[in-house]
Amino acid sequence: MDVQHRLAYAVGFLKGKAYQQILPLIDEGNINIASLEALITLLEKTFSDPDRDHTAERNLQSLCQKNHNLSDYLADFPRYADEVSWNDAAKRTSLYEGLSAELKDALVTLDTPKELDQYIILLKRVDNKICACAVERKGSSSTWRSPTTTMTTTPKPVAPPTTTTTATGTQAGPMDLSPDEAILEDETHRTQVVLKSQSLGLLADIALHFGVSPLNELWTEAYQADPLPN
């Protein structure tokens, strides 16, 4: 494949501003660029970051694992680490700074290798142990059951029923009666009145027969001794 075919193939993938940048260099089907490498250099000068190294350093320093998986953090780290001119020691330090607090604590008692690739292998091994322990703790907590507590309820004392009376004042009032009992009491009262009246009448006849006087005094004494019922 000659240079023009290679350039035409590469330009066919360009879109938007990148294609507009190359369009003035196309004349009657020919692309006035010396080589494919020259096309790439032209596009990089136009669209690449002029301070690429410092931008990569800032991105690398701000990169953190936080609550993400270690695999996600390690996937982003090389993209910026490859663009900086740091040695392995500086890259390893930057990688350590971005680790989660849990993983940092696990590394305290371990000897860490100086080579960056060996250091990454160690991080993966330690992270796998942390994940396994977390799964085991989660399974143990899901199978634990809290002891049940039996609640006993003490029955509340029942207050005795209250009795409503019609009594007022300091003396006991009349007892409440049913309709049948009230009728019977009324009839008994009338009978007592009739009998008492008959007894007093008989007493008056005896007094007149024997000439006892005055009759009113005898009547009064008898009435006081046994008055008529109300």
C-alpha cells in the first residue's frame, strides 16, 4: 500500500474539527502530506495538550481508590503513570497515596518490594484477602440470630363494680326496688293502716262502754304508743 492509500485510509476515520484541519490539504483526491507519521504529528500539535507532562502529573496525584475496587484504580493508574518521567519509586509512592485506608493498614506489617510491577502484584494479593474476609464476616452475620425474649404480661387488677344509690346526706337512703317489690311494699302499708284504724275504733267503743273519759286522752295515749304507719 503506497503513502496516498495509507493517508486516505487514516483520514477516512477523522471527523469534526480533525477532518476540518486536514481538508485544506486535500487537492483533487491527493493528500498533500509526506507520510502517515507526518499526519499524526500535525494532529498532535493541533489537538494535544501543550503541557502534557504536567497534566499527567496532576491527574496522577489526584487519582484515588476511595471506595472503588482496587482493579478499577489500577486500570486508571498506568494511563497517567506512562506519561510522566518519574522513576518506579516515585510512581510507587503516588500509587500508595491513592490506596484506600483499609489497604494501607494491611500493608503496615508487610515488606513491600521496590519494583513497581512486584508492588502491584502484592497489592492485588492483599486486596483479595481483604475481600475474602469481608465476605466471610458478611456470611457469619447473616446466619446469626438474636435470642428471643419471652414477654410476660401481668393482668391488671379489675376494680369492683360501683354501686349507685339514691341516698343523700349523712343517713342511708331508701333501697332501690324493682317495680314488683315497690307494689308489694305499697300494699303492705295500706293493710297496716286499715288494721291500726280498726284497733283504735275498737278501743274507742270499749272506753264509751265503761264510761272512761275523756276519750281524746285515751286515743292520744294509744296513738303515741303505736302510731299509724305513714
